[in-house]
Amino acid sequence: GGRLSVDFPGRVSYVDCGGPFRAGGGRREGGEEEAEEVVVRLMPDRLHPNPEGHQLLARCLETALLGKGWGVQPTGYSRLGLPLGGSAP
């Protein structure tokens, strides 16, 4: 997670939101390079998420923040405008 989480326990956390963007871990059987390292449907230029990718990233970060007790709105929507416990509108 990095030194910040060691130096500031409880104040800094590491969140890995990359899972949905990785295509098969980057290697094929036998150690060959995989053609694509990222899911191109979510990152068309292989670097920046598209709108669907941004929603997945936001949901991942939001889940981490909600786990810390931050970001809940009384309306049933998060600060990011996503419905709590459901899919995006």
C-alpha cells in the first residue's frame, strides 16, 4: 500500500480499483505477452477510462469511502450521485 498508510494509520488507505480494467493479468500460458493488457471496451485509448470505466472507478472508490463511513447522503444517493446499493441510473 505504500509508506503513507504506515505513517498515517487510519488516515490513509490504499484502494486497488484496477481489477475491472485488467485483461487477464497481461500474460498468456507459457509466458507469452497478451495482446491487450487492459479491457479496451473500458479504456479505448488503453490509458484513460471512458464513461463506463469512470463509473466503475467511482463505484470502487465510493465503496472504499463508504467502508470508512464517509460520503453517505440521506437521500439514498452517494455524493457522486450513484444510488446506494444499486447500479447507476
